[in-house]
Amino acid sequence: MYKFAHIADCHLGAQKYPELKDLELRAFKECLDICMTEEVDFIIIAGDLFHSNLPDMGVVKEAVGKLKQVKEMGIPVYINYGSHDFSPNQTSIIDIITESGLMKKLFNAKVLEDQKGNEQIQLLFTTDPKTGAKLTGISGRKMGIDDSYYEILDRESLEAEEGFKIFVYHTSVKNILPEYLTALGGTDIKRFPRNFDYYAGGHIHKRICEDKLEGYGVITYSGPLFGGYPRDLEISAKGEKRGFYIIEYEDCIRTCADIKFHSLELSKYLYMEFNADHKTPAQLNQEMKKEFERKESQDKIKGRIIVLKVKGELTSGKTSDVNFQELRKYLKEADALHVSINYHGLVSREFTEIRVKGETVEEIEENLLQENLSNINIPVKELTSTQGKELASRLLKIIRQNQKTNEKKAEYNTRILHESLSILGLEDIIE
């Protein structure tokens, strides 16, 4: 019997609050501690180990220290880039850590031509020395750029390979997404190679296991260890368990029942929703304070992550008249570990004309871009509709990059210009 762990979406360095930073790192360390206790033969990290390609070095130091312990136990760690790990123009921290020998990158490909002269990507396998398992896969890229790899992938050679095979990916597989995530789109499973025993996924922040697609083995997402976004906290507060998979097998994996999920119980949560419909700001303030006073008396605040969601339409006043700052202060004084307040769905009847749908900055931006593109006349087809929105979003991410440490302003300007022109396909205009 052999045993391996499947981890994804650690997003180390995502949290800005000290109490959440601590939980983020604890999740990673406890996960690897369990892997060592369980004596797994190898570990797969299916992307987004860190939240950025060059994260805070304090976070890196903690992660490397734990990875070193794993290496000393003789447990190999195999990794692919996630969309947050990857950098097209500079060295990623993943490159540095793999160069040290603490992890091994799986994405290894060569470019060939098929019989018709079309370009193809042929993936090479990495064989785990102890188990003989053969691993390969495709790294994640931002904005779904990795889709182009799947389009030209040489699936035939992968499918013909004998032995126990694992395919590691970091993209959304639209065929297995739950209904509420279908708006993400994603890659069709038909672009994946068949005849693999296990498909280890990352990118989707929800635990998913599918074992009924003909020609494919068990297709999975382990979900995040903790979660890098406010929405992750909300989902956790609603009861979703976070953790990773450990898979024990002899010669094959037959069903999802063969996979064991290890949940990480890092903190207690309290989730509450308030509806502002037919209320004034003063009435909503009073209702929320009264309810939390009741929760405090029941000892349901102390030491917990409090996730508060407020939505609906106020009958008068402005949304800023709702005193969330005072509520946050009250909860912290009641010894809440952390307070997360989502009021993106809160509007005022007097200000509905400026309402913008979306719960995250990215969603709001995408909705604004889509709305404005439909209202203006653009002669260039590539700049309209979905294509224009995606192009504008990618440019915004480039422009938002901060100047690096020790990078001169002129170097920063040149780098941003080159990356922007590359997105537009105009890099050749500058020598």
C-alpha cells in the first residue's frame, strides 16, 4: 500500500491581519505535520502555495523551515505553479525553493510539431522513486492563459503511458463545478488526458470529488487549507470544512470513497446575516448591537472569527450612517479573534443609482468594465464584450504592480511598459 497527500491553495502571505496570518501559517504547518505523522510517501501541492510570486520573506522563512522537516523525513514534495505563484517576467519564490531541493516542479514540457506542422506541447513525466507513481501536469496562469496549453496538449502520448499516473492541474474544470460556480467557466474535461488514476486540482476554493466521468479516474479539488479571501472566511463560517486529502492505494484508486479528507480545526466561527430592508440606519444599528449582546451573553463571541453579512435597502440615509466601526470595536472588546464585515450588498434607497454589483474588488471592476463596454462604440472587435473586459482586467493588474525593492523608477517604468505591451501583443514596437 502506498500513500500520498494532495494539498492546494495555501495562499501563504494573503492575510494582512496578524491573527489571520497566524492561522494561515498554522494551517500549512499542521497539514505537513499530519503528513509526516501519517508517513505519506509523497506530497502534491496543486498550486498557489503563496499568494504572490514574491511574498513576504518572513512568511517564506516559516514555510521553508517546515518544508525542510518534511525533506529530512524523506518525503518528496511535488508542486506546480498556481495562478498566484507564476510570474512570466521574473523569478518566482517557487523557483528559488525548488532550486534548493525542498520541492520539485512537475510542469516539464517540450514543444513539438504534429504531422500537420501544428505546434504541440508534450508533457514529460516525473517518476516518484519509492512508489513508481508517474506525475505530470500543467501549471496555472492568471486570466486563464493556461487554457492555450490545453488546446495544443499532446494527450495521446500521456494516455498511452503505462503505470499509476497522476495529473496535477490548477484551473477550473467546468464539467464538475457546482451550479453556483458555473459562472467561472473553465476548461472542458475533454482537454485533459484520459486514463489517469488521479487528477489533483487546485484553484477552486471548494472541496470537490468526481469519479463518474467515463475514461477519467478520480477528479478532485482539495480546497484551501485556510483561505485567502473574505469569501473563504464566509464559507468556512457557514460550516465548510477546510483541509486536504490523503489517498491510500495499492494499484489504483476506484472511487471518491477511497480518499480521506483531513480537516484542520483552527478556529471557531460565528456567522450572522442582517437584512436592512425597511429599516433606517439607526434601526439597523440597534438591531445588530442587541443581537451581538445576546451572543456575547451566550459566550459565542470570545475567541471566534466573526463573519457578518449585511444586505438590503435602507429606507433613508446613507450606508455610511450604519456604524460598522463601532460594531467592530464592540466585538473586539468582547474578545472576538477577528471581525469580517461584508456590506457590499447594502444600499440606500436615496443612492440606488450608484449601486454596483459585486462582493470583491475584482467582481466590481469586471461588472463596471462589462457595463461600460456595452455603452460605447468601439470599432476594434478584440476590445469589445468579454475579450475587452479580460484585456482591461489584465492591464489593470500590470499597472497596479508596486515598485520592487532596489528597483529604480526608470527600471520600474520600463518593466511596466514592456509587460503592458506584451498583454496587447505590441512588444515588438520597442527594441
